[in-house]
Amino acid sequence: MSVTVTSTSLAFGSFCLPPSVKGAPRFRMAVRSNVVSVNAPILTKLQQECATPLPVLRQVADDMAADMRAGLAVDGGGDLKMILSYVDSLPTGNERGLFYALDLGGTNFRVLRVQLGGKEELVQATEFEQVSIPQELMFGTSEQLFDFIASGLAKFAEKEGGKFHLPNGRQREIGFTFSFPVKQTSIDSGILIKWTKGFAVSGTAGKDVVACLNEAMERQGLDMRVSALVNDTIGTLAGARYWDDDVMVAVIVGTGTNACYVERVDAIPKLQGHKSSSGRTIINTEWGAFSKGLPLTVFDKDMDAASINPGEQIYEKTISGMYLGEIVRRVLLKMAEASGLFGKSVPEKLTMPFVLRTPDICSMQQDQSKDLQAVGSILYDVTGVESDLHARKIVVQVCDTIVKRGGRLAGAGIVGILQKMEEDSKGVIFGKRTVVAMDGGLYENYPQYRTYLQEAVNELLGTEISKNIVIEHTKDGSGIGAALLASANSKYDHDC
């Protein structure tokens, strides 16, 4: 997935547990009613500008569906790139054999192997390892980076044994999850557009990343070939589809965000000359670039203007984990400067961009204590501010306002995708059980975000239709999904 910040799957872990307040400073508990009254207009305006009533959600869903059609008609037709994945064969459960996966999307790479046993036994065994990439290789040459990855893969393959068995005469096959911007040219080739996420590797841009990996594996003496190149969202869909044939959409909401879905080939006007045995393929929407009809505030606009990609990825900047904490920080800074929300002075830490992270605002929203002591502790530890109870209550309301907007807009985007599919299939999507596979640290670990997303979907679809739409968490599905796609696109029959 080609988000412009970091990997979509944010490793939040148990990030919503409030930190210990032992040793926390003694907060001023006096009620400063003048502060509350001065901040009320700022909070009220924020809530009004971030509001997502049903008409706003419906417009976002309609615009998302229209933008999808524009992107399918011609490259550059809309905000959404609607990238062809060349994944025509989805996992069915019939897959057999030993397959590998390599997931490269950040400062670590993960290698995985899976033994598939067909319909009767499905996944018989899995093993994986994670390897940190030395920082110097992130700024080195293409050959150095891919040699390091291939070396790690070769060491992992050497440990193969036990329940893992490769039939005689077969070459190992691997699914390559590559979460950087590429122009895919086939199921097993793609040209790197540019490195992101802190990588500045020379000699790779404009080259086929699969060829780079295959050549490195040859140099390591590793008899393995890439049979599928995918991004993490497509891997998530494939991994979920293996267990559930009703999965039609996959969405990742973590640090960044993206969505993909199963599309009919005859519904893609820009697709010429591509034959699909199934008549379907997966479309990578790159929906983070969507921008139409979103309820934005001055805080969003200022954050966007100061970003490394102003005017781009606007949807991502309103719904994903990279940005929610920063929007809250900007609101709190305005309240501190305009009305002394946290006292007469503004701590320098509060003025630092991205010092307040989304896991921090999640933890604050989980605080159920009478005096919101955990909220006070987090504010002090992270931003250096001291707060009384009224200030903390305002902080929690600001967090809720930004997260509610994000979750509900994400829900509207999901409905937009389903709506487009429904219009083309004439009842196939809404008339039966349809599953949306969700992954990413923000969705997994932020309960309020999940609730707001589901509520928006239910409101837009209504009681009856929403009963058929299942939004299901699929944890870490992209790794095994890549291995499954390697199997689905294997050069061998699934007979052993």
C-alpha cells in the first residue's frame, strides 16, 4: 500500500491501557470556571465542524463510489488510483504444498512459511521470523538491501523441516508483500515508483522489485521464485478469503489506511487486453487520497499545510492513526494559548508536532476514574501540561470529537465501496452475507473508533441490509495471504 507516511499496520500493541499514575504530579483540582467558559466556544465550533450526520456520511459514500468509477474509467480520472493488482485467482481452500511469504513494509521484514493441506486439513503448520533492517541499508544500494533480505530468507529456509515438506523437483515459491508505491505490471512484477517511510535506497526506482529480489536470491544460492507480488491490503483480503468465501473487501486502518475489493473485470473500462480466468480481480483503491466532501477544520488544514505532502492523502489525514493525535494536539494548543486551558504558560512540549500520539488519546479515552487521573498523568508525561478536572474533561471531549469523525468517515468509505459493488451486481452484495475484513492497529485497539465506524455503516445501510454486512477483524492476515496468493498463482498443480 502506498501511503505517504509509515506502514498501514501500526503495531500499537496494548496501547489503550492507561499508564500507571504512581508518582504522578499533584494536579491542581480547583475549578477554573472562566477557563471552561472561554474554551466552550472553541469546543462547540470544533464539534460542529467535525459533525458527521447522516446526510454528510451519505454524501461521502456517494462521492467515494463516484470516484471509484472515475478511477476505473481512466488513470487519473479521480482522487483514487484504483490500481489493478493482477490477482485473478483467490484462495479457495484447495491449495496444497509448502509456500513462503516475505513482508517488506517498514524497518523490519517478516518471513513466513506455511504448509497447506487442501480442504481437509487447510493450514497444517506455519512458522515465521522477523528481522530488523540496519539503518545504513535504508540509505544504501539496492543490491545491498536485497542481498540482506535474501540472506535472511535463505537462513530461514535452511531451518525448514518437521511438518514442512517440499516435493522433489519443485522450486520453492514465495508471495512478496511490498508496501511501497509500485506500478504493478503483472502478478509477479512491479516497478518501484519511489521509496517512502524513511528509505532512500539508490538504484531501485524504475526497476522491477521482483527481479531485484529474484536476482538477490540467486546470488545467495537460494532456489526460490516470487510467484505473487501484492501489497498488505490485498494480502489481508486473500488471507481472510481463505477462511471465508464471503469476504469481498479488505480495509487496513493503522498508521495509514487503504482498502481493496473484488471487482468484475467487465466493470473496469480502463482495462484493455487483460484476460481473467475467473472474470474477477482485486482492485487496490489507494483510498487515502480521497478528498471530496470531508468535514475539515482549520486544525486539519494547518496540519496538512505543514505536512510533507500538502494537499494529498486528505482522507488518510482524517481517519488514520498517524494523524488523529496530532489533530488533538493542535486543538489543545489553541485552547491553551487562547484561554489558558492548562494555566498561564504553554509548555514547549505541547508545541511540538506529533508529540501527542493516537495511542495516547486512546488511553485517555479509556480512563473511567472519577478524577480522570490517568488523563492528567498522560497529559503531564507527554506534553508537560498540568491540568485540573475540568481541563481533563475538555481534553477527553476533544479526543472523542476527532475520533468520532474519523471512525464515522471510515465507515462511510466502506459503504461507498459496497454501494459501488451493489450497483454493478444488482443485489449480490446487499442481498446476502458480505464480509469486510479489517486489520490495523487503530481498528484493533481503539474501541471507540471501532464503535463509531460500525454505527456509521449501520446508519447508512439501515437495519435490514446491515444485518448482511459483517465487519470482521482479521489480525495479521497479510503475511499468510501472500503465501496463499503464491499458491493460487503457482506454476505447479495443487496435487501434493
